[in-house]
Amino acid sequence: MKSSTFILLCIFSFSLVHGQWIKEKGSGYSKISGWSLLADEHFTDQGKIDPNATRGLFISSIYLQYGLSKNVNFIAYLPLWVKNYQYAQISKTNGNTYEPRQVFNGLGDINLGMEYGLKTSGKWVLSSTLTLGLPSGKAVAGSDGSFQTGDGEFNQLIQLNAGSGFSIGGQNLYLKSYLGLNNRTKGFSDEVHTYFETGSQFLENNLLILGRLHWTKPLYNGTLDASNSNGTIFANNIESLVIGFETAINLGEQWGLSVAITHPISGKVIYRAQSYSGGIFFNF
């Protein structure tokens, strides 16, 4: 998904931060994930809640973060399989199918980025990130064109990241945040992203539990009309405030499993539904 939609998986579940710090040269982190969303409601462009035909999205992806040097990390998000689908619409009065089930499968929008570690300021660790959203997905698909796997635009997301560790009652925790500006093309409005994440480790640091909050705010400087979009995560002028929780457990020295859930608190032009994700991660 484009960097905006990648964060939108944010929006629904994937986090651009992943609870990780800058990786040392030659070390890395990877994650193979599945992410799922099923929605029969959406937020309108006025922030109200309207019903829609039951639509679903499933994404299988690989995330990679690798240390190229002491201060530079390479980041890649590869949505290798995106399934965009809609349940059949069946009349409750006569049982007839008036709209058949539709499914479209394809590659999603790939994201490639670089993160640069800035000097530490007191207890805070600072870094900056540039992420390029490549239009590798299908922007128009299905009978009405809305079963796309990408948005068809090239964008650039610039972030300033900050992280710190602290202790409450003898329990060590961390806090990470970023402020980002997503420059979008082809008539899409630019976006401001604000993100906060906090968590702590348990069971001799083998279990991580975290919570996150992500706000996406469009600048409404695009030309595409989004007033008739029934949700989706590819529309223009998407606005959302999303809360999420994730837990990850180490099952070996270099690998483990994670599961996550997110819920949109409020929004505009976005599905109103929880998303679920799970994956296997590796440290190397």
C-alpha cells in the first residue's frame, strides 16, 4: 500500500514504527504478516456512520528493516498478495441475488524507505525517515473499479521520530512517536500523520505488550472528489483516529509471533470496523 495506506494499515493495524529502534550495521528485523478487515459500515465525508455492502480486505506482506550502517536503516514493506472482495447481495424478501460476490487479487503498493538516526538528546533518541510509496498495485479493478489493490499514485512520506525509555513502579516502559507529512500526487490531498506508541516487556523480556494511537489528517489540497466513497482505504481525504493494541512473544532466540487489533475511534471517508493481524517475526 502506498505509504499513506501503509500507515493506514496503520490506520487499521500495521504500524510504521513496529516498536523497533535503529538497527546496528548488519543486523535486521523482518516480519511475515497477514492483515484482515471486514466492514459493513463506513464514516462519511461528514464523519457520520452509514451502512455499506459488506466489503473485505486481506493483505499478506513482508516487512524488513536492515542496518546499512551505524545510523542508517533500509526499510521495505512488500504487500505481495492483496485480496479485495465483497459479499454477494441477497434480497431478504425473495432470496434472489441482485449483486454477485466479487473478488480481486493482486500485488499491493510497495513502500521503500530509509531511516537516519540523529544524535541522542538526553533520554530521547531521534531519527528521521523518508518512505517512498510506489504505485505497484492495481488502481482500478472489479466491475465498478473499486476493488483496487493500490491507489495508483507515487508519494513521499517524511517523518521525525522520537523514542525514550522510562520506569513506573519499577516496570520499564518505552514511548515512541512520530510526526509525518505525506506528499501525495495525482490529485490526492497531502496528509499529516501523528503517532504515539507505548509498551513494556514481561516474562524476562520475552513478552511485549503495547498500545498505539494514530491520527491521520488530510490537508484538503487535492482535486479528487471523495464525497461518494463508501469507506475503502484508497480514497482521497481520508481522516481517522485509530487506537490499537499488539502483543508479541519470543519463541526462540531470534524469532517469535505477534497478534494485533485496531479500532477506528472516529474518521471520515474510511471503513468503520476493527482490523486484525498476526505474523511471525525474525531478528537477525
